[in-house]
Amino acid sequence: MLQENQESRQPVLFLPHGGGPCFFMEWGSTWDRMAAYLRSVSGTLPRRPDAIVVMSGHWETDGMRVGSAPHPSLIYDYYGFPPHTYQLEYPVPGAPDVAAKVLGLLSAAGVSCAADPERGLDHGVFIPFMLAFPDASVPVVEISLPRTMGAADVLQLGQVLEPLRSENILLLGTGMTYHNMRYLMRPDAVSDARSVAFDTWLQNAIEAPSDLRRSRLVDWERAPFAHDCHPEPEHLLPLMFAAGAAGTDAGHRDYSDVIMGKALSGFRFG
């Protein structure tokens, strides 16, 4: 019975969200492979999820918050892009009932948290979801990234919410495996090589057995060029959430690319 349950529950994903509204503007072929990967995501799931619970690197809070709006708005939290990118629409429903389940699990684990019925979806969610789940029919609950939490804490958050996977709820993190804005959008031989070294370390950590995976991710700052690739950790920590929600399931890299010289990856667990 355990084996059947393990096979039928949803996997856990970490998706790269790209640069701003990059998939919806003229940028040559730069983001084509990432866009194709995102478009393939829903077809890899065992079945249509009843809801998605997502952590983005773009909702940092002083305490844990869970979005509970029945019809979340969109937050166009990117700057300097063409006017049409501020008119993008993604009319996805929220899931207050799922938000309540999230709050219940977190509270039972001793995590101080609160519902936020006003918060919309930031671009770290709606931009990749417009490709991955284009019909906007799967309800979405976004959870915040508390500023005081490090890798071990965020891994624990994922572990607390792991049971939702057996309720046909997809747990997902979005961010970027390289996020140094000083160098992200321009090739640079030194930073390019450092991004490859860090990305290789990250792949090896994710694909290690679950106990070793956890210990390596907790100490991610010891990875080669960790702070060169992530001067601040907010775009990497949603991967920790996904890894925590994976439990003992194996992880693997299912997307790998080099964009503007920087190595970028996506990961799947289970």
C-alpha cells in the first residue's frame, strides 16, 4: 500500500522563473529552452493537481504568511519592461480551503503563521505558471519566505507540508539557481565559470541520498562560489522548500541550460 501511495502522489518541483516577463517579449532565442521546459511541466505530472502550493523568491515577509485570497490579483513586481508586460493576465483561482490546510499543518508544527487574504501572486509565480499551467484552472496558494529563515528552516517548512502531496496537491518552489544581478544579464568569463561550478555542486547535492542531500543543502554557503552566485539567498531558498517536501524521494535535475553565460537548472523530486 505504501508503494502504491508513493507512486500516486504528486512530485515536487523547483522551477526557474526567468528574468522578469522574459517569455512575453522580444528577446531573440535567449529564453526559448527555459520556456519549452516550463511548457512541458504539466504533461510530466501523474494527473492534474487539485491545487498548487508554491513558494517564490519574491514574497519575503517578517513572519510566515499564507495567501488565502479566493481570486488572487497579479503583482507586476518588475521594472523597466515594455508596457504590454504590465497587462498580462492570469485569472487563476485561489484555494482558501487549501490555505487553511497549510496553516493547520504549520501551526501544528509550531510555526507561527497567518493567512493573508489580500496578497496577490508575484511574477515569480504567474510568469512561469502562464507557461506551465496555461489554462489557469488549477487553484494556487502562495506561501511566503520569512526573512529570518535559513536553509535548515525552509527545508523544515517543506517537510511539514509534505503530507499535502498525498492529497493531490503539487508543492513547488520557484526561483533561480543563479541570481547575482550584477552579472546575470551579461556574459563574464569569471562569473560564468563560477556559475557552472556552483550549478554542478547543486546538482550533485540534489541527486545525493536524502540524508546527505539535506546536510549538503543546509551548508550550501560552503559550496564553491556560493555567494558569488547568490549574494542574497531568496532565489535559492525555494529549492530548499522543494527538497524538504521531497522527504526521502530521489531528486534529479530535469532542466539544464546556459543563458547569457550563466548555468541555470530546474529540479524534480519523486
